[in-house]
Amino acid sequence: MRARMMLTTADFEDAAREALDPVYYDYVAGGARDEVTLRANREAFGRLNLLPRILRGRDKRDLDRTLFDCPMSMPLLLSPTAFHRLAHPEGELATARAAAAAGVVMIVSMASTVAVEDIAAAARTVTTERPPALWFQLYLQPDPDVTEALVERATAAGCAALVVTVDSPVLGLHERNKRNGFDDLPTGMACENLRNLRGGEPGSVRQIAMSAELSWEHLDRLRHSTRLPVLLKGVLHPEDARLAVEHGVDGLLLSNHGGRQLDTVPATVDLLPEILDAVAGRVPVLLDGGVRRGTDIVKALALGAAAVGIGRPVVWGLAADGEDGVRAVLELLRGELDHTLALCGATGVDDLVRDLVRPGFPGL
Ligand code: FNR
């Protein structure tokens, strides 16, 4: 049989579908309710056109970018995704080594199946030009002491920024998981960052408390309890983006959770211009949701995103081939990004302007 050619992130999804238990594949692939937003994230990129410039490029393009004092080999980062050991026995250890080797930031999920200290140690085993950079994602907990305990833990482990996910007052409902009866981790796997944080079951998924009663005061308390940069993930309304800046956040990660929380919210790339207008250059705005191609990255950057995140493609790489699979996904996106920049006549990622992106012409 001919070996599969792994040319695109979609090839990695196909390989992951074959490698994974269908219940776990559905957990990763799926979205909330009718999955309207899940599809919209992809469709929105497809509707945008690129209008390239000519005779002004350069033989070698600059992809580097520094954000929150973290030098990155390209403005692509690993959005936080839970439970990597469902995809591969090494779980987040493999992901962290791949991210470090590629010189990109990994945002560690609060719900990782390896402890953040061990993830940081794995990243440090990789020798690269840049020190490995990890950021830590957390959900604000109803008990601020629990939030602070998590922050202390992530800070001590060496995480360079905090990403606070605010789109989950309650958990989104994935009917695929309901039908499959998937509501907990298998025996032997746990949310390692939650062990011993409060009594009860150690490291259980159910310890990730969601609360509809959280307010800006919880965020203020966190903001004042840490010196790390704080980004908010999941702000969708421009008015909330404005409020977030007023409350002193250092950045936004514009995200609809990959279509996994409230269904029928807009695609993130469609919202980007409005959010950027609201923020008015005061803090960087990053974006995730549906990024699968170099052209998607260029479109988001040209519209003004400081960097883009990928969620599912990382898990597909991990399921397909562990550390090497994640590395391959990152390198293929780097190749596509560079190739797209060349075809757009851009000298690098700092040479992208809004004028490069046009609405598509669906009527023609
Ligand atoms: C996620 N996402 C997520 N977000 C977060 O803030 N904390 C988390 O623990 C998780 N866990 C998680 C698990 C899985 C399996 C997926 C697919 C997603 C959302 C994630 O950070 C990101 O916003 C989306 O995945 C981006 O969309 P794409 O790239 O998957 O289309």
C-alpha cells in the first residue's frame, strides 16, 4: 500500500481519525449543538480573498515575532486543548517538545493530563535558539483562592503569560459526546493541574468549576495578584473588548472556542475588524478558530491579528504521530505561511496590511 502523503492539516485529521477511538475523535472534532459556528470558522476564511502585490518581495522572508517578551519563530501558537493523553500516551509532554523545537508558544490547558511542571521540564529538554515559551490557560474559579493557587503553580513552573478563558460560564453542549456517553477521562488519566487544589476527587474533570456568577471583579482580583501578562480568551462583543482593556488586560485571544461553546456566534475572522476597532491598538489581539492553511494565517495577520492559534490540528498531529506529528503540522503550516507571503509579494509577517484582504465575490 502506498504511504499516505502528509501534505496538509486535513491529511493529519484523516490519519488521526484512523488512529483514534471514534469517541475521542468526536470529542476533538466536534462542536456545540448544530456545529454552525464550527463550520463558520472555516467558511469565513474561504470567503475572504487575497489580493497580492507584485515585484516587491524578497528571497527570504522574516517570520519572527515577539509577543509579551516571548520570541517566536512565527506568529503561530498552540491554543490550549485539554486531555492530550487521549490522543497519545505521552500527551502534553510530546506536544511541548514539538512546540519548543519549532520555536512557538504552547498555551498549556488548565485541563492538561500531564502536570504543568512536567510539561515545562519536557520543553526544556529541547535545545533551540529560543528559550521554550509556555503560557498557561485557566478558567476563573468561583473561589478566588483556587484561581490563585493555579496561578502560583503555573508561575512557579515558568509560564510566561496567563490566558483566562471567559466564554464558559457553563460548559458548551456537544451532542456527539452525549450520544457517545463521553463525560469523563478513562481510568489512569486525570487533570493533573487540579490535583490537591481542593478536596474531593483528585484531578477529576469535575473539578474544573464553571460558574455563571463570575464577574469583572474576579478578573480584577486575578489581575492584581500576578505580574504575568494576562490575556482574555473568548471575548466576542466589541463592548467587552473595550471593557477588558479598561480592566487592564494585556491582550485578547479572539476565540469562539473552536465552535465548542455558544453555537451560532460569528466566525472569529469575521469579528476581527470590529474587535480591533474597539481595542484601538491598546493591546495585541490574537485569533484562533478554523486556521488550517497558510492563507488563513496571512489573512488574519493582514487584518491585524498579532498571531493566530491552532487547536485541533495540534491534536491531529499528536494522534497521528506523537511529537513528530505535532512538529510536522507546525512545519507544514510554516511552509505554507512562507509560501503565501512570497506569492503575496510580502517581505515578511510585518509587511502585511489590510488592503491585502478583500471580501469574496460569492455572487460571481
Ligand atoms: C479546546 N479549546 C479549549 N480552550 C480553552 O480555553 N481551554 C481548554 O481546555 C480547551 N480545550 C479544548 C479541547 C479540544 C479538544 C478542542 C478542539 C478545543 C479551544 C481551543 O483553545 C481553541 O479555541 C480552538 O480549538 C480553536 O479552533 P480550531 O483551531 O480547533 O478550529
